[in-house]
Amino acid sequence: MTRAGFAAVIGAPNAGKSTLVNRLVGSKVTIVTPKAQTTRFPVRGVAIAGEAQVVLVDTPGIFRPRRRLDRAMVRAAWTGAREADAIVHLVDAEAELAAAGSSAKAADRRAAEDVRTVTQGLKDAGRGAILALNKIDRVRREDLLALTDRLFASEAYAEVFMISALDGSGVADLKARLGQLMPEEPWLYPADQAADLPTRLLAAEITREKIYLRVHEELPYAASVETTAFEDHKDGGVRIEQTVYVERDGQRAILIGKGGRTLKWIGEAARKELGEILERPVHLFLTVKVKQNWADERATYRDLGLEFDV
């Protein structure tokens, strides 16, 4: 008897959803940066739990949307939750507890507000989600138990797991439970497939990750990466051409850096990781262009699988 189905991982921005999905899958299938709202569209990673295949849907963070792209991302997250066989609401326990303190940072208060939004949405849907409290290694046990009681009292959750997506604590138990929740079905993917993401899009995401790792403070949400060419070479290598779009000339200058050093670092880091993922030599060429309204173009949403008219 085999099981197969979908489990959506939802939560506020920066709760650790992508880190958890990668940990559950056992390999990197979605990008991770310190920047909130890094994930822009649902990414599917395939985890094996005994005889069950769990297709994990790493969704964009759920927050109060301000732009069209924000609205499309939040819509994609809730759509992924509605269509899934199981829902995991990942909560950053450290940030949630910090938000209740007298010296709470604005970011922690926003995160707590986003958690309340997700909790209310789950309660209204009546799905009985799994509450997964993340970063338990950073909080005191007594505080963690009090937080669990408070969130569970919302009646939005059927069960709770305490985990650390970063070091793996408690993740195996969560994975096993997700396997049990999957319906009795044949597997949806080959046993050795870890992700369901087109290679061209994966390549663009890896480069976007390196951009945010290098200039995430100077370039807030202004960059988009498009793979414009992906050509196999006879020697087994691949030539990848990508265009990085920014909204202003000043952002282009930041991304390129003095003497081109910043863009060179981004290109080298992306090329190295893509070579490891694709298991062959990668020749990566980056071009930076200014396109003021890239986040309002219908084609951008189509390429990411997001709804434009939201």
C-alpha cells in the first residue's frame, strides 16, 4: 500500500518555510535567504516518508499585501493550502514570543499580526491544520508551552509539533505524520525526483537567491531574474544566459558594484551552485537591465504561475 498527496507549508514571511521544506525533502529544492518574502510562487518538493510520497508545497509568506505582486503571492499561498491534503502552519516561536515583550521590534509585531491572520484564516476554513512551532532551540521551554496553549486555543489546529527546521530537531516526527495523512494513492513522481520545478526557473531562482544574499539591504524586492537562454553544449556543459531586472538606474549600479565586483560575486556563486545541482559544467552570463514596471507586467506573473488579476 502506498500513499501520495500534497502538504502545504504556510506561514508569515521569514518563518522558515523554505528551510523546513528543504529539510523534509533532504536536498535543496527552494531558495533560502534572510530576506522576508523571498519565495514568490509555490515550489513543490518531494519527500519520502516510508511508503508515502509527500509533495510539499512551499508557499509565499502570508502578510498584509500592498502591491499587485504581494496580492498575487498571498493568493497563491491560500490556494496551495486549500488544494492540499494536509496543511502545516509554521510559526517562528522566537519572533512570536518577542512580539509579546515590552521591547518588541516592529518586525516581530508585524510577524505576530501575520500569524493571527493565518490562524483566523485556518479557523474559518475549518481544516484542522498542523501547528509547527519553529526555532524551539532559541526559546525557553516554559515559554514554548505557554505559546502552544495560546495558539491551540484558537481551535484552528488539530495537532502541534515543536521543531527546528535549521538543525532538524523534531522534523522526522513531522515528516512521518505527514506521510500518515496522505491518501492511499500511487506515487505521483519517480522515487528519485526531489522537486517539480522547470530547470530554467530553478536557475533563475538560484541567481535571485545570490542577489539577496549579497545586496538584500540595498535592493529591497526590486530585482527579478529571467533565464533567457539555456543551451546544452556538446562537451556536456550548459550555457545559461539570464537578465536581471531592476526598477531604477541606482539599483543597477548597486547590483553591478564597483568595477563589476558585486555582479561577479553573484555570478560565480550562482554558477557554482547550479553546477552542483545540474551535475555538469555551467557557463553563466548575467545582464542587468532597468525595467521600471516589471512587477506590473502580466508576463511576469504568467512565468511565475501567479494570478495577475487579483
